[in-house]
Amino acid sequence: MWSRQRGGLKPLRCGVEQLRCRRREREAALRKARREQQLVSKRLLRDEALEEAEEGCVAMIFGEAEIQQFLRLAQRGTEEKEREGALVSLRRGLQCPETQQTFIRLEGSIRTLVGLLTSNQALLQLEAARCLHELSHSEQSAVVEACLPATSYLLTYLSGHSSDFIELCLYTLGNLIVESEAVRRQLLPQGIVPALAACIQSPHLTVLEALGYALSQLLQAKEAPEKIIPSVLGSTLPQHMLQLLQPGPKLNLGVAVEFAWCLHYIICSQVNNALLITQGALSTLGLLLLDLAGAVQRTEDAGLELLACPVLRCLSNLLTEAAAEAVGGQLQLRDERVVAALFILLQFLLQKQPSLLPEGLWLLNNLTANSPSFCTSLLSLDLIEPLLHLLSVSNVVLTVLCNVAEKGPAYCQRLWPGPLLSSLLDTLAFSDTEVVGQSLELLQLLFLYQPGAAQAFLQQSGLQALQRHEEVAQLQDRVHALQQTALHG
């Protein structure tokens, strides 16, 4: 690996560019895996007042005769209260999977429910929609498919005046969209994207949160990159989403979480991230990062990590785009503010949600990969030691340190020795070959740009006779063997 020449150690293999390329290949593979991790889920919306009023009412398994009786009363009851009560009883029953299965097998049941949904009586409409919502939450695909005739009407009602009804329709559509390709095939040509774009201008936070959920479900469809995301990017949705993510007194945590995930799925599709960047996505997310860092210092709100995760992912992925360099890649903010904010969030996540720490470290990696100024901020703020404390959480810490070291002698001089020497000695004893390999890459950069580092390392390792060629040769063999093990494992 090393040869003695003119009193110095000279690398024979793996130049800086090769090391950088190898790290970027590893990072690309990891980014692909993170893009493919989705959060497909279903939501169940139930009115708290109704839940309290119905406390003690146990959901029951109904047979065909009972379901038919409820539907008959709902259609032809002599009083509106009687008709509404029949639908309430049916809704309670539909909370049981067994009743759901019986309901969809019953001929004309969905048709009757859709008829009540489209009636001119608001209370019956609302209860019918609640019945459909219970069905949409089912884990049985047959139950979800049975709701298909109702989806067009649910879409139409998004332009209504009742915020409660719109919210219910959005959650129901969100549940159905994620489960059924048939539902998506029906709704796309009927204009679900323009309908959602109209909803995003609602003044009601509950509607906006429900909209974010429905949109995030739609954006996770397997056909989204080809058939859905281009339409979303061509609408007014992205601009409004970014407005809803602007920090300030009007920022609502629930709404922001939903739309941050929407933005994440759009960015992961890589359909047209340059457009998002030109619309100010980097600047908005950067400001939101600063706002989050301030918020975690002021409050113990456990919900902040729910927003931190998609924000960190969005920024990380956008910074890998070529278009990010075109706008400076600096988030249009002072470097030190961004780095300081990120470390505040890392400390918060370490205490509240350690599983999210790798997300913050990936952002730090992408910030330092091509930016000497961000590397300078890391050093000037004395953040190397706090960074090393996170080494047990993720080996991305070593990648970040390589980013700093590869910037040249001035950076290596500030890295070494400090606390880095003992940490590297520890990592070389790890059983994880990837960690050992990255540690050796970092050492190679340090030895290249900081000749004194090699001597300090050898002395610390207990090799006292550096001048003797035989012992230097033995060290070369050891380091080379470790690297080959790490690289070819």
C-alpha cells in the first residue's frame, strides 16, 4: 500500500478521486433503498363527539337479514331520525371485518349506500359517507374494490361547502387510492389531481391535513412517476405545498408533516426536481430546518420529529441534484446557521428518536460532499468531536469526515490529531468490514495531505521503530490486508 520515498509515505493505490467515486457509488445504492421505503398506511377518522355519545356501544357482527333491515329502514323509514339511526347502527356493525364481508356479498348493498350518499338530505349523506369510510379502512382488498362505485361521488363532493364532509371524503379516498389500482385508474381521468389542487386553497386546517394524507397516498402508487407526478408538478400543488411549509406563526405541524412527505415522494421520483428547486424548495426547506432547530430548543413537543424526518430526507435528496449547484447549493443561507441547526436537531433526535439520526447524518454528508464552505463550518464550530460521538449510530460519520479530509491539506491539518486518532484506532478493531474500509480510506486521505499523521498513527499503534524499513513494510502489509478485506469482504 505504501512505499518509503524521500522520507515520506506515498500512496500507491486508490487516489482521492477513486475513493470519492467509491463512496458515491455506495451512497447512490443507499439513496435508492431509501427512495423505495414508503409509508403506505390507512387512516380511520371518527368523530370524537360521536365516539363519546356511543360509548358502551359494542360493534356487533350482523348477518344478511339485519343488514338488509338497516338498509331498508335507511331508504324507506318514515322519519329522518329513524333512517339516520339505521345508518348509525350499520356503521357500527361495519367496524367488524365479518360484517364488512357479509355486506359486500349482499346484492345491491353498495348501490343502496351510494344512493344514500347522493341523496339530498345532509345527515343521511354524512352517515352514508361514514359507512363507506369504515369499509375503506378494511384490510380486505375485496371490501375496498366493492367501494369503487362510490369514488366518483366522493371526488365530486370535494368541491362542497362542508369542511367536515370534505375531510371525510378525503380520508376515504386516501384509503381507497393506496389499496386499489382500479380506483386510481378511475379517478385519474376524472380529474383527481385538479380536484386536490382546488382543495389546497381551503382555509380549514383539518381539510388541508386530510388533503396532504390523500395526496401522499396517491404519490406512492407504483405508476406515480409516469402517470401521476407529472400532472401534480404541472398543477399549482407544488407552489401551495411550499407555501404551507414556510416557517412562521401560520405553520401547522400536522399539515406540514403531511405535505413534507408529499414533497419527499415527489423528489424521490426524480421526475423534475429542477422545477422544485427553481420554485424555491431548497430555500423553503432550509428555513424550515432552522425553524425546527429553534423549536426543539423551546418546546418538548414530541411531534417535531415527525416533521424532521421528511424535511431531512427532502433536503438530502435535493442536494444530490445538479440543479442544486446551479442555485449555489447553499440553501441560500449562511453555512454556519445550517450546520449549527443540523447539529441541534441531531442532539434532539439522539434523545427523542435515535432511529432518525442517520437521516440527519445523510444530510450532513450531502452538504459536505461538494462544498468546502460547509466543511469549513464544521471545523470552525468545533463539531468534529460531537460528530465522532455519533459513530456508534452510523458509519456515515466516517463518510462525512472523508468529505472534509479530501478537501486538502488545510482541512486535514485541522482534523488531526484531535479526538480523531483514538476514534480511528477503535474503528479499525471493528468486525464490520465496511466500517474498517471507510476508516482506512480516511487514514489514506490524512496520510496523503498530513504527513505527520502517519507517524502519529504508527506511534499510537505501538510501532516505535518507524525508521526501520522492515517494520514499516509490516505495517504496509497489515493496512493493505485490512483494506482488501474491507473492499472485497
